[in-house]
Amino acid sequence: MISYTMHTSSAHSNSENIDDGQDVPLNSLGGRTLIVDQSNSSFYPRPSAALKDAGPQDLIYIRPGQYEDRLFVSERPIQIAGAGRDQVQIFSRRSGPLYLQKVPSGQISGITFRYVGSDQHSAVNILDSTCNISQCRATEGILSGIVIYGQECKPTLNDNEVCNNRESGIFTFAGARPYLTKNTCFDNHHFGLAVRDDGSQPDLIKNICRHNMLSGILLFHGAKALLLENICEQNFHWGIVMTPDSKSSPEQEQLLQANTLTNNPRGSLIITHEPLGEIGR
């Protein structure tokens, strides 16, 4: 028997033992497991309702469904597990469905975040946070799918899909230093992965950037990045684009050996003063 929190019509929750025959993940932190299930009135109808009741040791588990909602998490740990990115979707019409601000730790997994509005928003915003996001999907942002920014921003993103966004897949800027590995960025209107600004220095390892309408990876405006074992292929322009003031590790001459940059019509790598010159053409 696993302890859940039961959502009631009086807008507050009581901890009860409930067994409806469906599996839920174990909470390794030892706290409660708060279940979101819009088809069962015994549980929370939306992820944000569970978030309001969740303590630092609690796990929010989201069962399959499409939830119109917005999660804003600030200055607290977070543990959210969806049933799988093909089974759980959180979408928002007014702003991005996930905003993390100064989140010190935690894990988010198994969810598709989709922005369906018309204003200038991304699907996922991460500001000065150090949590982990894995096996999620970020899609249909009017800006980039995932934006990572702030000098204290050091999240880990692993095995996510970032696709069909109006700008880039994952955009790192303003001094952020994330660890990005095994993410697949495809069918974005600009780049798969973009890094901007002096002080921004992500580790980009074993990511796949494919079928993006400009190029696979962009480093510009003084950005630095570790680039190892990434695959940039079948993008519309280049594999990797860099400005002269950006730096890579390994250095530019070794990037072709350290990464797979094939089948990009204009070539594997270009150093240019105008990396954004062809956006909109």
C-alpha cells in the first residue's frame, strides 16, 4: 500500500491510503506521492493543484492525459514524474507551461510541454536553476523550445526531445552553464542548439541535431561550449556555426573529429561574423 494525497472538493487535501489498482513510481525521498489524474475525482485534476500541496520530499505523479495548465516553480525543490512524454501533455495558451526560477534541486521527467498561444513564449523556461529534466518533450514555442539563462543556471537536461519550435530547440544565454546530453533537437525553425553571450558555457555531449531549418549548433557573441560526440546531420545549412569571438573545446580544427557533422548541404562548420544573417530568408 502506497500513501497518496487525495484531492477533495473543499480545496484542501488529506493524506490517505488509496489503492485503485494502478502502478505509481516509488518516492525515493520518503515523502508522499501526490497523484494527478483528471479522469478520477479521488486525485488532483491538474498538476498545478498538486504542486500547491507538495512539500520538498513529495513526488507529484501525473497519469496519462492532456492537461491545460501552467507550472511555476520558484526557490524550492521539485519532483515531478509523468507517465511518459507520449502519454502526458501539459499545454498552455497564455504563457509557457513550465517556468523554473531558482529551483535548487529536483527532477522532472516523462512529460510533453507544449505552448499553444500566439505571444512570444517558450515551452520551457529555466532561470538560475540546477534541477534535472529528462525524457520530456518541449514543442511549439513561439520562441525557442527550452530557454536556459542566468549565471547561477546549471541544470542537467538528458534524453529530451525538442522539436517544432519557431526559433531554436534549446537556447542557452546570459551566463548559464547547463549540462546537455543525449537530447534530440529536430524540425526547429532556427538551430537545434544555440549558445549566446560571454560567460555562457554549456557542456554539449552526445546530442542529436537533425532537420533544423538553419543549422545544427550555433555559438555566438562570446559563448563557449564543450562539444563532444554530437551528431549534426541533415540540417538545411551547416552542421556547426560559430562567430570568431566564440570558443569551443576541442578547438575548431578538431571539432570535425570530435563530432559527427555530415549531410548538411552547406558544409560541416563555418566561422562567420553574421551567424543570424539568413534567418527569415
